Amino acid sequence: MKKKYKDEVLVLFGKKLKELRLKKKLSLRALEKECDIDNSYISKIEHGKANISFHTITELAGAFKVHPKELFNFEHEWKDEAFM
């Protein structure tokens, strides 16, 4: 997969994370306490600057009390050229 599309997905994931955080009315520091992930790292994730592990995804999902798949519930059009 091309880097451009990977980067787009990271940004979309980060936007979804921020959307959930704001919906729950959590600051970065409050979310840090819920999932034991440093707030500066959460900020990097929200800005699409960090490629996170599955462990981090499950920690974040647990903090929001949602299934991990909910963090991936965003629109993105996959194009064939992304894989060429």
C-alpha cells in the first residue's frame, strides 16, 4: 500500500479518536488517566503523527468503553492505486 493512503488513514483514525474524546467531554489529560497513555502521545495520534499498535487501540477503546472496531468507524474511499 502506498504511503499516501496509509497517512490518510492515520489522519482519519486520529480525527475519529478526537471526535470520541470530545463527545465524552474528556481532555487529553483526562483520557490519559483512563487509558494510561501519555497525553502527548494521544495528541500525536489525533493529529495522524503516530502509527499505533493494536495494544494502544485496545487501551483507547477500553477508555471509551467501545469495541475497538468503533475507532475505525470513519469514511474512507479505498482506491485500487493505493495497492499498486
